[in-house]
Amino acid sequence: MDWKRTREPADAWHMTDDLHVEHGKGDPFAAAIRATRMSMIITDPRQQDNPIVFANDAFLRLTGYERQEVIGRNCRFLQGPKTDKEAIGQLRKAIEEVADVSVDILNYRKDGSTFWNALYISPVSNDRGELLFYFASQLDVSDRKRSERRITADKERFEKAVQDRTRELEAALEAQTTLLHEVDHRVKNNLQMISSLILMQRRTITDEAARQSLTTTLERIEALSTVHRRLYQSKDVSRFDVSDFARDLISDLVTASGRTHINSRLDLEPVIIPAEKATPVALIVNELVTNALKHAFKEHPDGATAGHIGVRMSQPDGHLNIEVSDDGVGMAGTVAETSFGMRLIKSLARQLHAEVEWDDAAPGTRVVISIPNEPQHRGNAS
Amino acid sequence: MIEPLKVLIVEDEALLAMELESLVEEAGHSVVGWATSSDEARRAVDTTEADIAFVDIHLTDGPTGVDVARYIGEKKKSMVVFMTANPKRIPDHFAGAIGVIAKPYTMNGLLSSLRYLQEGVRRPPPKSALPAGFTLSPAFQIVWAPTA
Ligand SMILES: Nc1ncnc2c1ncn2[C@@H]1O[C@H](COP(=O)(O)OP(=O)(O)O)[C@@H](O)[C@H]1O
Ligand SMILES: [Mg+2]
């Protein structure tokens, strides 16, 4: 701070004749205004171009001018090239409207250096409402402006960092979703290709047993295909409705295959299981249904091949029960412990901690599978 | 006997196209052409007469199957059924197509779709039930399966 006292010509005060008239030389208020550390000036709007008629020492210290350099001039000499036009406009408007105004404005000292001026201007009128002066005080708020700018810059930097990060995460999510769709697309196409390869191979084979074997393989692959198609058709890829699957399977193996002599009876509650159980459950259901179609009605005692096949699904307290039944020849006397289909069912049941029960339904066979299906936490399968 | 269908296959995967052709012919229909890109498909549309075009969404020149369907619709030459592993890519209006057979389809699913389409094209609306894996477009839902 420059505390050097500004030299003041002896008649300086007399340059402010109008002020003199209103307040008088011995007025303690005038003395206070002269001595305060707050920069203050008074202008006379009744003179041409509203010149400064009084400036205190603090104003001279702040701006670096001598008193005789400022008295008689309009305040605009404090403005410079970087002064905000809008702030100047605000001042002009207030003066025109004879109103108070408070504005932060960039001002220039005599030496060309700048400071932020928290400028307050207010009109002073006499009892008769005649405008006499404008009173203006200046406060150097450069420090405050600097920290404001720093805070704004920090805030902008922070917001930009958050925006950048958000964009990164969105891009990553988008890439992941695209990848998931790509992989899903490829899995489905590959499953279709596997079925196609088996079908092509089967066309070249004349041996009935070998053909039958490829058909069984095709059915198993197609069960997996149906699981996959259903899983990714649904809104939630982590849940799987076994009943919907069973409906597709039956329509595929009974209705669409032209087995018009076999009637299907479906009693299906919606049974929702987590996606990771979908494949083993679907394979078991496929084995049981294809077994009934293949074996039950072939050598019916009365020679007919007609019959009924039933699928029931229910979900009583924490369990999923699947029942596949037929009214065919029954399994009595069958030694099937080591056949592949049976082993497949038993292994899958073990994987699911399920219980499997073959009953002689007289006539026919009833297989009941009971799978524990505790409520799972969502997102487990992701 | 209903008259069999003439089928155009638009599919970039040779293996799938080959097997589809066999199944279509085994079912008593005929395949009049096979295209792997949208250009080939447009040429095939201009030079052949087909009742039904099975159109994959993703072809050798990108996801251009919907454009192919639109072209076929403008020419009014045949009806379109999308056949794709990516049914979610089909626009809501289905570009005028009958519907979509979602991949992976099963052999029996495809055969019943062929039967359903044969009825739908020759003697609409089809009498048999909508096959599993076959989804009708909203427009065809109204005329072919109004109760569903
Ligand atoms: N629903 C059924 N009705 C009559 N017999 C059956 C039934 N399910 C299975 N079987 C008998 O059990 C045997 C073993 O079945 P499986 O292990 O699936 O072998 P595969 O189906 O290959 O013959 C069958 O060959 C058949 O004799
Ligand atoms: Mg079996």
C-alpha cells in the first residue's frame, strides 16, 4: 500500500463550490469524507458532462492521479480497453435515470495498471427534489475478483472432469452393450450352424440307427437353441421362464413334427428360474418329452400308436416341480440305468440338486422332478 | 393341395443358406435365388419371381437387410420375412415385412413356419397356429391373427 500523502493545493476545497454551499467547510461529515480510507468522489450533473467536483485522498491513492488532474473531468478516464461495455452501459443508464447503481467494473490507474472497482453511485437531491450531486465510492476488490475467478475456474475444471469421466463411462457402457449384442448374435448364429451341420450330415446317412442318433443330438442342440432364443428375447436376460420353453418344445416336437396321433396336455404355471439353471432344466425336459414320444407309444399292446403326453409345472414354496407323463407302454422291466439319456438326466439333476422320480403310472410313465428354486439375488448371473 | 411357394434367400452365411434351401425344397417348395449382399439381393429381386423372401438383417455389406426389405416392398414383387439372430434391430414398422423368424430356429419350427406362410400367402389368413419363434409384424398381426 502506498501511504504517501497526496499533496493538496490550498484552494482545492474551494474548487468544490457547490459542496461548500450544502455542507459548509467546518462540517464534520465533510472532514470525515476527506479523511476516510474509502475512496470517494462527488460529481456535479448540473455542469457540462457531469465532472468530478470533489475527490478524497483515498481516491487519489487508489487511482494514482493528482487532484488537479481529476477535478473537472468526467469519471470515464478511469475506463480502458478491457473495461466491460455492459458495466459501462449499466452506469450510464443509472445516471440517466437518476438511480442508485452498484457495479463491479475494471478500471485503469494513471500508470496503466488495472484494478477491480466495486463502484457504488448514488444521486443526491435537495429538499425540493432538485438533483445536486452524484456521490460515488470505490472499493478495490481485485483480490476478491481473483479468488472468484479461481473458484469459477476450479469449478469449471471440476465440471469438465466430471463430464469427461461421464462420457468415458457412457462410451464404455455403450461398447459393452455392443459387445454383448455381438456375442449374443454370434452365439445364436453358431447354434444355427451346428444344427445345420447335423441336418446336412443326417441327409447323407442311410443307416436308421445312425440317423436316429443324429436326430437325438439335433433335438438336444435345438433345446439349447430354444433356451438361447427365449433368454435373449425376454426383457431380463437373467431370468428364464421354463413354462414358455416347455410350450415351445411341445409345439416343436408334437404339433410341428406332424405327430397328430399324440395329444398333449399342458398344465403350466409361469415358472421363473435364474438363467444359469435354464440349460440343465431345459435339457432334462427335452429328454423326458423325447423319451415319451420315442418309446411310450411305439409298441402299445393294442397296436395303436396314439396316446397322451402331459407336462405340468408348478412352483410350490421354494420348489419347482416338473412332471412329464404319458399313457404309453410304461417302463416296467426296462433296464436303463446305464443308457446315455438316463445318465444325462441324472447328472443334470445332480447339478441342480434336484430329485427325480420315475413312477409306473399304469398305464404309462410319470416322471417327477423337484428342483429347489430359492429366490436368488438379482444380478447373480451377470 | 395348396400351391407351393417360390422362395428367395437373402443370407450371408453360406452354411445356413445351404441348409435352409434343403429344408425349403424338402417341404415341397422351390428356391429361386440366393443373395449374400444387398446389391445381390436387389439384382435377384429384379430378375426372379418369388412369393416369399427370407431376409437376414446382417449381410456381407453390413446391416442392410431392412433396406432390402424396403426395396422388395417398393417393387411389390414378393412378401418379406426377416430371419435374424438380432430381431431387436428390426424397426417397429417392420419395413412392410410379414414378421420375423428368430434365429436360432429349430427344424420343426422352420417347417411349421413354411406351412403357416404357405397358407398365409395362398389362402390368407393362415389356419394353423403361429409357430414358436415366429413373430408377426404389428400390421400382419391385425390381419392374420386378430384375436391374439
Ligand atoms: N416314457 C417312457 N416310456 C417307455 N419307455 C421309456 C420311457 N422313457 C424311457 N424309456 C425306456 O428307457 C430306456 C432308456 O432311455 P434313455 O436313457 O433316454 O435312452 P434312449 O432314449 O436313447 O433309448 C429307453 O430305451 C426306453 O426303453
Ligand atoms: Mg432318451
